[in-house]
Amino acid sequence: MNETKQDTNDNSQPGSPKRIARRLFVQAAAAISSLAGVSANAMAADTRKDKPRTALNQPLGQDYVVVTKVPDKNYFIHDPAMAMLPNGCFVVAVPVWPRSPDFIALSNAIEGRSTPAVPVSTDRKLSIVVSRSKNGGKTWTRVGEKPGGGDVALYAHEGRLYLFRIMSSSIFVSASDNEGTSWTEPVEVIKSDWKPKPFGIQTGMVVQDGWLYWAVGGGVTDMGVVACELKKGLLNPEAWVESKTVAVSIPREVVSGAYSDGWDAGCLEGNVVDVGGKLLVIARMVINRYGTSNMAAVFELTRKGRTPELIFRQLYPLPGGQFKFHIIWDERSRLFWMASNFPTNSWGLYQDPALKLPVTGLPGSLREDPPVCDSLPCVGLPQLSRSLREDRRLLMLSYSLDALNWLPACSIAKAEKMTQSFMYPSMVIDGDDIALLSRTARDSNDFHDADLATFHRVRNFRSLAMDIRPKL
């Protein structure tokens, strides 16, 4: 996992790998770039094998900058959010949550420690850490910390920055006029009666006909939408409405029962997209405990008067649909772009004896797969085992005409170990580049319990796409 020398916030910690300098790009790349259809600075030589490296076998955003890191192993980073203001300033909001004692014990066991290396604090608190970059993500400044838990998303509108925060059954909104340094008092804009309770993070949002649409799930099983009539103001509760939640109907035959870890099926973390005027919500699907990967749920979104309505249309194959993905629209290329995690071993067919996890005296078995624990209802439950199936190592970029059918553009970042990950992307378009935030597990020894939020950049991203528009 390459960390750029531009990172001025990350002091080395015991067990952290040394910083790796940016790879040198060779002059020969210019001559062979046309083979891959990418620019010269997006290719490098693999000196070990003496062959060209392309956008699909070389991570183009591997050199990252650390935005936020956990204070110690008592904590992990949940689902970070990023927005870019019109002046080019980036603002990031990062939930920092306490790890359960079982997570910490597992981490120490993997490191071969018989006793906890870091004592579990008796005063562990949840918070949202806000950071800012004014130089394109090269360096970051921590500008504030908001106490308490909840899931967050950021949204920039008419030069003002808004923080959406879901706590319990309510959605709160606060605003900042100084690039995240200070915020207005949060306003409760929705008091939901959803059961399960609402859960939403930074995913694709759409403005259509003066309404902002944001997909918010009912827990981790149903899908819903909240909407705001922007002319009434994002801080005005009267501007906000919610849909009813919709459960995904999955035939019993699809749920194989072959796996004992996690839950059979779940729908969460939807993206709202506008495809030729038709609004869709495309949501992550967890089926057969990740045994059925690359699948998403597709809903049609309409609005009758002031009430948004969702209709489940179908399950649809989507690369990386088993984990959180982020879809955005690019007006210049007239394409949708998506960051997602491609799986490599969803059935667990590939086995390597050298990768067996150690068996310890901890409750549960490290030889079995874990329960799914990606959202608030699962926090604090033991997650004591890992498999070679739940793979968040490969963060990829894809492009599409219709937000349903995707072609691979490049590898963004790759983690080497199964206990590491680049996941839960939030991305924006910055000129010719895609700027991306990752929830990253580097030294936590657990791919879910990220210890970093990292900033990545894929340069000249439009050059990675073919012209796939059909012609008569």
C-alpha cells in the first residue's frame, strides 16, 4: 500500500510500513500508451517482468495521502464523506467509532500478542472528525471534531457546505460558510417512523426539477429515499420528505444456504442516478454472505406531488455490487463513473495454506466466516473470523452509458493482504481528474475496521474510456 511523501499528517507508528516513494514512470510509456488507450503518465514499466503496465494491471491512484487516522487501536473509521467546494477546497467528514474488545483481541491475536498491546479504554467516545485541503488534497488540516455518532454525508450547494447526519431515527442537517471550520446548530429535518431505522452515507445524489434526492436505507435490508425541495432551504424541515421503504423480494432459490456467516440477503447504500430523465436507485446487495457477488438492486424513483416513491424493478449484475460503491455523472464525457471493490474469490474456491488465520482461545472460531457488520445495528457485535471470500483489496474504476452496464477503466488502488482494504469510496470530479476518498485498513489487521481515511487521485480519467456510444 503506497503512501505518498506528500502526506504531512501521518507520523509513523509501530508496525506501520515505511513510506514508499512514487514509482518512476519510464520514457517508454509514451510509445506504448496507445496499446492501452491511456495517457503516458498513466502507465509505467514493470521492471521485474520487463513488460508494460497498463491502467488495468497497475493501480493509478495507489499513492495516497492520509486525511485522518485513528488515535489508537481502540478505534476504527466508519464511512467517511467528501465534498469539493466551488473554490476547489476539499472537505472530509470521518466518523471515528470505538472498536469492540473482541475486534481488538482479534487484532492482537493476529499479531501474535498474548496480551492486549493497547488497553481497551473505559471512556471511548464516538466523534466526527472534519478535515480540509486547500491544495488539491496534497496536505490536510484538521479543522474540527463533532462529538457523537451517526452516519454522515456532505453536500455542497450554492457555495455553502452541508453536513447530513443520521442519528437514531432522525436526519439532521447543519451548514458551514467557512469551509468546515464551524457549523450551524443541527436541525432535525426528518423524524422517521421507518422500521428498521434509517441508514445512509455518502453515495450518489441527484438534483432534478429543484429537488435533491438521497437514497437512505431502512437499516440494511430495505431501501428508501429522502428528498429536499431546494428552494425552501436545506435547513428547513418543511422542505424535506421521505418515501416509504421497499424490501427487495429475493426468490428462495437464489439464497443457497451454503454459507453460515453473515446474513442471507441485504439491501443498503443506494446511489440515485438520472439516466435520460429517469431516476433510478442502484443499491448494494449482499446475497449468500457474499457468495453471490457483483449484484445490485435497481429501483425506479418517481415523485407524486411531494411524495417520492420507489418501485423495485430487478436484481442486476454490477461489478463490485456486494460492497458499497459510488456512482457519479460526468457531463464532459457524458458517462457515469463508478468506484467499487471487485471480488476475487467469492466462493472461496481459491485456497492457500499459507493464508490460514491463527486459531486462538477467543470466543468463536477464526476458521469460520464473520457476521456482516457494516452498519450501525451491528456495531459492537463480535466479529472474530475472516475468510478468503470477503475481499475488499481491489478498488476499481468503471464507466457506463446507462449506469447499469459497466466497463472497467482502471485499478485505483490495491491492498496486498486480506486484512487490508481500500473501500467505501466517495469521489468527485476535479477538472480532468477523479478525486477519491477511501476508508482504508492498513495496520488494523482487520479489513472492516479501517484505521485510515486516505485521499487518492486518478489523473486524466476520461482518457481511460472508449467511445461506447452506439451509432446507426
